[in-house]
Amino acid sequence: MPAHHTPLVSMIAIGLVLAFLLGLVAHRLRVSPLVGYLLAGIIVGPFTPGFVANQALANELAEIGVILLMFAVGLHFSLKDLLSVRAVALPGAVVQIGVATLLGVTLAWALGWPVGAGIVFGLALSVASTVVLIRALQERRIIDTERGRIAVGWLIVEDLAMVLVLVMLPALAGALGGAGETPDWYAIAFSAGLTLVKVATFVAIMLVAGRRVVPWIMHYAAHTGSRELFRLSVYAVALGIAYGAAALFGVSFALGAFFAGMVLAESPLSQRATEEALPLRDAFAVLFFVSVGMLFDPGVLVRSPWSVLATVAIIVVGKSIAAYSIVRMFGRSNGTALTISASLAQIGEFSFILAGLGVGMGVLPEEGRDLILAGAIISILLNPLIFAAVDRPRSRKAPDRTLLTSAGDDAVPAAGDAVGTVVPDAVPDMTPTGLTDHDILVGYGRVGSLVGSGLRAAGRPVLVFEERADEIEAARRDGAEVVVGNAADPEILATANLPGARRLIVTVPEAFEAGQMVEQARAANPNLEIVARAHTDAAVEHLNDLGVSLAVMGEREIAMRILERIEAEDETAKVPGPVVQAGPKRDGASVE
């Protein structure tokens, strides 16, 4: 069947294949894979020769990625977290939107546009991309830190503001110089008030009824015993609530999905729901970047290079300076301010919607849309570099004893700090350990804590890599030295003194991440004993190929223990003698 008869299949197939190939090239060149995804979109877009994908379908597929992404964020973001950052996020987002809008109006005036066009242009430059921001925070494992919560809270406020702008813009088109009639201020006020009432009603319903109904749906699906039905319930809740929020209350898909995840987070099944949402979320997030690339007309770089440069400067420099100043004004640390600034130094989904609406109503010239798209593409490409620039000086800070310290009696905290205190805004400490002939333990969750406490009980020196506050405290209580950070990062793992270590134990469940650690450790110490956890036969094979000494699959070990018990009971039954009542052992076996 010709490709033009199957635009949906063509879009997904060609988009994902190109994104994969160019993502591999970008990774090979030590550039963010996002660059490859964007280039894939440019290649299949209408401004380059060859195959042209369906832009409308691409945008809808990308919207699904945004929904699943925000749903997953909501699963890790409680109402308490949201309220805890309102003092910074609410005024910060409002002031930053104002600053960006003012800068946009100034540039528009320099280009000879009317004030109305400048307001729409500036508003489009003021709101960050949900996908880019969340992706950056997740890659750096800081979404659950204080600065991560501030960034997400800031983003939510921006989304709410843009929902209000999109509702009011048609009514204000005449006043802004569009083709509409003279504005009816009564109608504008009524429309704005109605929007606020709708948003407030949706939030109230989710916080009151949703907190009961959504977890009940998930529990009911889980009790069916069907993994397919549970997975389907995750997607149904995320997409269903997002669509209902948009159709009934005028709330954005992303905001609806965020609240759906937030109310589900109170359920014990939230972690499993997160795992089920991951595969589709990542695939559709890639399609989002492809769809952004399709919008880009490279010709604007030749026609209006200085205008493009000024637009990028507003997004990357102007917004960042405003965000940095606001966060510092509220007494947050320099590191938090830099992270928030880097997070917001790009634009995305709402910018495209606002630009399209502005052009359609005759408020914004087509040149303005081209500049917004160019600014989005370039700022998204620059964002990983901005984060790298922010992270580099932070990683070279002086040693912080609250980050890398033994939790034993001779552990000495920095002045004014309590022993074991985890700084919410902490960054990985790059100070090498002084341990030798030690055991390196990655992860201190359910498996890692059992291994770690056993090693410490045997008198072994243990170095733990962990990022979660509760697990860090548990490791320190057990007497282990702790490095706060992700051991998959080569610079962080290098602090473990791999050449002088006795063994490496990797307890994290993700085979890809574990494989990165195993590969780096084997290269640093060919004789190191490496034990890693695996969930599947494929994961075992993957880890073995990378040089692990032993890959332990939990399900297989459980089966072996069951079979050992059965064989022991069968042997006992063959031996004649008095029957002795068996009692339970602590480890679940039995004793005569």
C-alpha cells in the first residue's frame, strides 16, 4: 500500500527510524540524542526535500507523549511538594512571564510590529517546554530534590497562565491589532472569570473525588490478576483524565495528566504504574521532538539572522537572568538558582500553540511564528550545553562532608550541620574515597540494604552510591560511607577507587544503567569481582557480556529456594522416625 495511504504508520515508522539513527550519531559525537531527534524532524518536514510527514498527526502523537510524561511526573510530585514551593514558584513564574513579555515587545517594536503582536510574541517566549524541562531534570536525577520541585511547580504555574491566555486571546484579538472587532471588555472579564472557575473546579474534583476514585480503579485492575488490564488502566487513567480536563474544563492535556498522576501517587501501586507508563512515554516523547523539528524552516536563519539571534537571547539569557534573580531574591542557594535558570532557558509546546493562534487571528505576523520556532529549536539544542555549564562548577566545589562521609562514631559534620543531614539541594561530591580493599554497593533499597547491613556486620568496609534521602540515611546508620550521586556517571563512579576495591555489587533493577556501571568498572579494574542484579534472562546475558562475575536473577533464586525446600521435605519423608512439628525460621525456611 502506498505510504500516502497510511500517514499515521508512515509518520511513526519513518520518524522513529530516523530519530534512532540520528540519535545514535549524536550519542557517538557525545551530543545529546535530542539533537538527533530534532534533525530527524527537520528531514521529514515540509521545508526539506524528500518524504514529508503529516504535521497534524505528528502534533497529536507528540501530545500523547506530553500527557504520559506529565502523568509520570505527577506520580512523583505530591500536593505537599507543590504547596511547599508555591512561595517561590508562583511569584517567580508570574514575574518571569512579565519580563519575557516585555523583552518580546521591545524586539517586536524594533522590528516594526504593532504592540499587540509584541505581546503575543513575548508571551510565546515566556513559557518553557514541559518535555524538555522534565527530561533534563530526570536525566540528572534531581526531579525529587528541592530545586526539581521548584522547577516543576514553576512550570505548572506557567501552564495555568498560558491556559488563561489562550482563552482570552480570541476575545482580545481586536484590541491587539488583529482582524477581530473592537473588544467587549465585559465579555473578556466574563471569559477570564469562567476559565478560572473551570480550572479551580477541575483541581477541586481531582483533589477530593479523584483521590478516591483513581486509586480505586487502579487497585481493582490490579486485583484482576491481569497485567494487560493493569497496564491498560494506567493509560486509560492518564489519557482519559487529560482529555476530560481539556474537553470539560478547558485545562491543558498536560495539566490534567499531571493531576491524575498526583492523586494516584497516594496509592501503593504508584511505582508499578510508573513502570508501566515508561515504554510508551519514552517513544512518544521522541515523536514530540520529531514534530518540533518538522516545524522548523531553516531559511529563517538566512532571511533574518539577527532577529533569530535576538529571539534566542531573550529565551536563553533574558529569561535565565530573570529566573536566577527571582530565586536568589527568595533566599535560595546559588545552585538552585542556576538549575532553575537552566531549566527554563527554552520554549516549547505552548509557544507553538500560541504562535499558531496568533497568526490565525491576524495578530502575529508569520515572521513572528518563524522566529518563535527558530528560537525553540535552537534553545532546545542549547539546553543540554547550558546544563553542562551549570553542573561543571558545581561538581568542582570544595568537599561537603554532608555528602561523602562515614556514618560511624568518628564521622564529623561540617560546622552547623547535623550528622547525617542530607542537603535538599545537594550535588554529587567528587571527592575520591580513601577506602581500599572495600566493597562498593550501588543502591541501598530493599536488596541493597540487606547486602550492606550484612557486609558491615561482617566488618567489611563499604562504600554506597545512592541518591534518595531515606536510603542515604539508612546507609549511614549502618556505618557505610556514602557518595550522593548516580554511579552510572563516570566522574562519580571514579570516586570509588575501583582499582583498589575488592568487589562491586550493583543492586539497581535497571539493566541498562547497571550495564554502564559494570562496563566502566571492568575497564578500570579487570580483576574486580562484580555482582549485579537482573530481572530477566536477557538482562543476565547483557550483564555477562559486559564482564559481570555473577548476575543474580531474583525469580530464579526464589525458584531454587522453593525447590530446595521441596527436595528437603521429600527426603525427610523417606526417613522413618517420629514426626516432629516444624517451626518457622526467620528467613522463611523451617527448623526441626
